[in-house]
Amino acid sequence: MPLVFIVVTTDNLKNLLIVIFNSEKLKIPVSERRREVYNVCLFVRQSIFFHFFIKHSSEKNHVFLPKIFMAEKINPYKDSDQSKKIQVTKMFDTISKEYDGLNRVISFGIDVKWRKKVVDLVAKNNPENILDIATGTGDLAINLAITNAKEIVGLDISDGMLEVGRQKIKDKNLDNTISMVIGDSEDLPFEDNTFDAITVSFGVRNFENLEKGLAEILRVLKPEGIFVILETSVPTNPIYKFGYKAYSKLILPTIGKLFSKDRVAYKYLSESASVFPYGKALNNILTKIGFTNVKHQPQTMGVATIYSASKA
């Protein structure tokens, strides 16, 4: 059966009223702004194959969105009642010792090249201080040291990951430049307008509340500062997309089962990547939050994307 979407809306997309995904519906009040509606449409259009119909309707009370698009519903442990934040923390604490090695294998080492491009973007702004959110074991924070920033803060909710990072920083004699702190990306322990640059590498899709986390980042970023995201995405080319989905749904979870202490971790990482907004859809979310000069650069056939933005 083909996937059919019916979108009921006004002429100017001011009020999106109904979206039906094969009769599975989620009811949400329609007190949303036009841009939020547009984000939904972009997300739907970029995510999967479908027939898209725009019609008019007199209904004015609710929006129906398919559950599959609610990225925050993708949690590591589906049988757990704990919040996504707690589950993600537990998952990364469990896999922290093996994370670096498996990450190199899973990405074929290409993630090193992607991080270098992030560093190059940040370095152009000559930042004096940098915040690396979801720093994990500190790979990006360590790479950012070549920017000659006086202070680099790596923040993560997993102390297990941070502990691995602290040892790596010590081994490279970067203790005086890089500090690793435990913290929540949606409640950052910093004053407004603190950092010249902020980065997140493969972390925003783990935010429990994406918009809240991005709003916090905007708050602590200095005016004219730079914000850079490196995140997985889905190729738009049908051939590449097929290969990507086959790899992420079959091979990636299998590698996780064979070599990881946490069998569900890499299944979660694959599933969360497949439903997370990317490309123009994420650009629109960033713009809605208040970021300016929002751009994105697909990497390696679109399997990852680098986003850059600023603050007025």
C-alpha cells in the first residue's frame, strides 16, 4: 500500500489543519505559527516517498501529525518508562569505553574528515572561547585546540564519556585549554552571550527537546558568534538513499550487537538518525529559533551534513 499524506490547509499555509499518515494520527492543537507548519511540510517531503495533496477545509481546531515524525519518541530502550535524557545518559555511559573504536569502524573513519571541516569553519571566526556540546569523548573539543582559542569547554550528560575524554586531553597535555563538564544541553550552566563559538557533533538528535536545546545555545552564544552542527542526514539521491538505509538498518545494528556492551545502542543511533530533520528542514528550525545566516553543507553523498549559523 503506498504511503498517502493528505494535508488540509489554508491558501497561505497559515493554518495546517490535518495530516493523515495511513490513518495513524496524532492530535495536536493548531496554535502554531506559519513557519512551524512549513517545517512539518519540509520534513515530510524530505523524509520518505509519498503522495502529497493540498486541499482546503473548514476545520479549524486541530493538527494531525504522524507519530513516525515525532523524533523525540525515538528512545534507546523502548520498554523503559524513563525519559529520553536519562536513557541516553545510561546508554552512553555503557558504551563509553568502546565508543571511539566502534565509531571509526562504523563511519569508515570519514567522521575525522567531517570534524576537520567543522574546525575550519570555527577557526575562521578566531574565537577566544568555544563550547562543544554533547562533546562525548572529546574528539571535536581536542581538534578545536588548533584554533588557538584560550578556553574550550566540552559539555556532556554522560560522565562515562567525559571520563574517557579527560584521559585523552591529559595525554595530549591540553588540560590548561580544555575542561570537561557534566551538564544538560537544555539547561546550560552559563550566562547569556558567553561563547564566541559553539559546536555540536552528532548530538542534537539526542536532545530530548530539540527547540529548547537550540534556544539555550542561542542564549549563550555571543552576538556575531558562530554555531556549527555536524549531524547525520539521509541522502537525497535514490541510489545513495537505498544504500544508506540498507547499511543503517541492517549492518549498523549488527555491528552493535556483535561488538557493543549495549545491544540496543546502535539500533537507537540508526533509528534516531532516520527520523531526525535534516537539510532545509533543520535550517528552518534554526531560523525559527532566532539564528541568522543559516547554511548547510551535505557531506559524503549526504550521509552527514554540516550546518552553520550566527546570532544577530
